[in-house]
Amino acid sequence: MVNHWTPIYLKKNQKFEFIDELASGSIPALILKKAFSLKTCKKIIEKILDFNYVSNGPGIEKKIGVSLNSFINQKGTYFEKTRFIEKKLERYFPYNEDPRTLMQNILSTVFSMETRIAKENNSNYSKGVFRFHGTNESFKIHRDSAHYEAVGYQVSKIPLQFSAVLHLQPAEYGGELVIYRKIWKHSDEKYRTPYFGYSEKVVHDIESIKIKPETGDIVIINPIHYHAISKIKGKHYRISTGFFFAPTDEQTLTCWA
Ligand SMILES: O=C(O)CCC(=O)C(=O)O
């Protein structure tokens, strides 16, 4: 029998028994369809495009918000920059308008668990990153694992991690999320490329699926699977926001970026 590897689609208020299928890789993704309305996404984009504190990071030319990946060996700087940016973002998005907070609330409902931001020595981790992928950009094959990469941070003690991405504006063409049916293993490090990501060889002959994001969808994956974003084409940015999360006890999902 062919074992089809396809996402599970849910409505945003639908409950989902936590996440064995994603953890084991028996499904590639969980997609919460239309979790945000078109109108809300448009409002968020207008605000975030007006935000002055833009940076770049591994594999991406334009982003807002702090991600651990950029500060693997600079823990003090990571928390300092997070404090600075999150304060600015709070002014833009009063508490119940920050899409990252709203996403946390949705995850809380779907998985019937509390969500909270990871903390270390009284400092909050980053709540999430807004990403802008411009035309002709792609996002190389990579995998995310704080457990392996972020040694020295408390979140590296969590063995499992999921990624939640809200699609605020899809690319006009392209910009699909490609997920490979392969989990990173240590011996793959020989395929690692300088600065960011892995050579195509790491997924040679590996089954994959493509997810074409639609505005308002939240796509949840287990990012230890290799994944990439195909080339963005057309007039506007592909804009998304997201963070990582993981169960840290029976009732709690801890979030960070
Ligand atoms: O924006 C997406 O579809 C996925 C982003 C991604 O590659 C990641 O979060 O690691």
C-alpha cells in the first residue's frame, strides 16, 4: 500500500490531539486554514511594513524581530536585542493585536494547552520573527533544531520542536514551502554549506511535498525535516510571521524564536 504523506487540515477552533503524527514524521504538516481573516492580515502588513527596525539573518535579507539562529554564540546580545525590539513592537501592536500573541492563543485552543514565551534568567525569548522574501529570493534547504544548534540556551534542553508560520501575504507566484520526507541526522553535516543551509545532495531522491501558502493560514511543521522555500516570483514580498514551540509539560507549550 502506498503511504501518502499529506498534511492534515484543521479549522482554527478544531481540537487536535497533540502532535504524535508530526513528532514522528508520519504527516508533513498541520495546516490551520484561514486562522486569520484577509482583513486582519492586511492590517498587520500595513503596520509591519511601516516598522523601522529591519534586519537580516542567515538565509534572509529582510526580517523584523530577533531569532536565536543569528546569535548562537552571543546569548547576551540575543536577549538585549529581543528586549529592545519587543518593546518597539509592543507600541505597534497593542497586546491583543500582535499576530504572534494571537497565534499563541490559537495554538492554545487547538492543542488544549497553555502557551507561554520561553524565559531564561528572567529574560523573555523572542516572540517571533516577521520575514519578507523578495522577488527572485528563495530560502535554502535547511532544518531547525535548537536542541542541536543552540547549546548554551535553555531551549536546547527541549528535545522536540515545532514551527508555526502565519502567512500574511503569499508570493504572487512560487514561494511554496517544500518539505522533504527526511529528518536531519548528524552525518548529514558534511552537506552543510557555508553561512546557511545544506547542499541539494542532502535530499537527493527524497520524497517531498509542496505547500502553497494562502493568506491567513497557519502552517505547523516539525522543522527537523529538511525544508525550503521555492523561488519567489512577482511583484510583492512573501510575508510571514512565526516562531517555534514545544511541549515542556503535559499542559504547556513553550514558544520562542
Ligand atoms: O515560511 C515558511 O513557509 C517556512 C519558513 C521556514 O523555512 C522556517 O521557519 O524555517
